[in-house]
Amino acid sequence: MLKDTEIVERTFLSYFGIPIKPFSELGHLFKDEKSYLTYFKKVLYFTKAVIQPMEQKGMDQGDSILDLASGDGQMSLALALLDYKKLTLFDMDKERLVFGKQIIREFRKELEVDVINGSATELEGTFDVLICYQTIEHLSDEGNYSVAKKTCQLEFLRRVDRSITKLCYFNAPNRSFPVDGHDTGKLFFHWLPMGIKKYLIEGKHVRCSWSGISRPVTVSFLGRHLPHFKLASKYYAFDSMQEYMANYPPFDYMGASIPMGHGNKLSWKKRLVGGLSRTLGGQMQKLLPVLSVIYARRT
């Protein structure tokens, strides 16, 4: 059985056509080899689960791309390795922006990427493409890891509708799903009013998985507040369950190994969701635990 390192090396070469730089060359950027592997697993996941479906909807190498809440730059590195050149990393954390630029330079020395240090609610300028991965549910005017606010989400979407000219990708917890899959894992908990959630979490009556409280969204919420866009995907950013299964990434976004391949090699839970998707078609995205959707600018 192949080890994680070998899987990462082979997959990286197949995706980008160049060998990955070994830990011995990049060790100055990572605390250990485990964090190095986790980082590149996420690069590979984003390539398969985000970038490829965006390309199927028309994203191309000439587009200016805004990587919102870019973190350590895994998404932008994947884009750079695929010869996208107009990249902007946007994050509230200056140190992570520096790291993102640095690691992109390790692979693409000639590429100059832009960085913006700020909040998503301050989005300005014009870009062809927005990639918003696990961000909108956390937006607040009180800084990172605070209680999310609907007013901040609305301001952000207003700016997106004005600033993005072609495509938007959103990945966020789904308010329509009955289980709170982001904060507590409790049934219906995310449907409670924010005041009650704050009381229960801050009073330690309910355990939250992180130091803030998120605000999940729905497809209809995004659609209502992006009047110049239309929904362009149905199932995890793909048009169908079959297409998603055929493009299943070799790693999940946190970097753990998942079964490679598709069909009966997936867990029973994933096969069950796939079967429901076949039955319910385009309505399935409203029931999935996570929204991964693409919106296209109306012409």
C-alpha cells in the first residue's frame, strides 16, 4: 500500500506536470514533515474540488482571481502551478499572507502575486473570479474567531455583486441541513437564534469546536443577495453526482487520506448521499451538510 508521501508525490506530478519539492528543500517553511504533507494534500484537494469545476464553468488562465481568506495560500499555490498569473491573496492575517507569497515563489519565482490585508466586508476593486472557501459563515466586524453577523454577510455579498465580473465560488456550512456540522454537531442547534446559541456556548452548556460562532447560509440566501448572478452548479460545485464522483479528490480538505477512486470504494455515508443525489437531482444541494456552489454573472 502506498504511503501518504508517495501518494502526494504521484498526485502532484499528475496534476501539475512537475515534481513536488521535497521536505528537505521546503523544511524552512514548515515545522515538521507532517505539516508539510498536510499542506500539499490541501493543495491537491483544492485543485480537484474547487479549481477543476470552476474551469468547467469558464474560469481561465487570463482571469483575475481573488482568493478570499487565502490563509497559507494553498488555493493560490494550486492556481499558480496551473499557470494562473493574476492572483490576489486576501486575508486578515499578515503573517499568513507573507507565507502564501513565499511558498508560491518557491515554485513560481517569476510570478508576482498581489496581497490585500483586510476584512471581506471591505472588499474593493474589480476581479473576474472570487473563491470564497469556508469564509462567509464567519464574517464579523469584531475580528477573527468572533460571533458571525448577518449584517456583515450582507455587506460582503453587496460588494461581491458589485466587484466580481464573471464567477463566484462559495463553500460554507448549509443552514438547510438539520445537523450543525460546523460548530457543535448538534441536531438543529444552528437554527436557534444567535442570542440563545451564545448563551449556551459561552455558558459552556454546549461545546463549540472553535472559539467563535458561525452563521451558516443557504443557496436561496446567496441567490437573493447576488442579484446579478445565477446559480451555475448543483452538487458540490459540479452539475451532477456522477460528475462529482468521477472527480473525487484523493484527500479531504483537512489533509487526511480518503479512499481513492469512486463508487463502491467510498464510505457507505458518501454512497448514501450520492444515491439521494441521483434521486433528488438539483434539489440535493439544499440538503447537503456543506454548500459548494458556483454562481455565474448574468449576461
